[in-house]
Amino acid sequence: MRKDVNEFKHDLREQVDASHNPVVQLSSKAVDRVTSDSPMAAAIISMQKYDPEFDVEDLRDEAQEIFQEFFCNYLSGNKEYLDMVCGGTAGALCKA
């Protein structure tokens, strides 16, 4: 489903960019200005330049899985796992 949404957004963006309607162009510029001024938007744009297929929703899902795995192991006291994934200062905090 996410692929379909991404394709729809891509197709819509192409149609908006190709539009000669001044209202559509002005609206598009306003949306671009609002969404490109935040640090998060700048980071996403940088990541998309590095990886054109980058999807912030995929990153969120992967980060959530990693956090859940780490947190469950932390709560269960799995020191072997914590030692494997933590190093340096983080490792010292995990052992505290």
C-alpha cells in the first residue's frame, strides 16, 4: 500500500510541476516553502539526495523495531545482547 501512496504522490508532484495554472504554481511554492524550512525537512531532503528511494516512514518503522528489540532486551536483563550492541559510553550506561 505504501508503494501505491508513493507512486500517487510522485505522479501528483509531476502534474503539479507541469501545471501552467498560476494558482497551482503559487500553492506549490507555498507548500515547498513551508515544508523545506524545518530542520527535519532539510534532513529528509539530504537523505533523499543520497538515496532517492529514501522514505521517512520506512526509517520510522525500522527505528521502532530496533528500539523495541533493544528495550525488551534491556528490560529482561539480557546483558549479552546489550554488550553486543552497546559500546563505549553507551555500553557503560547499559551496565549501570
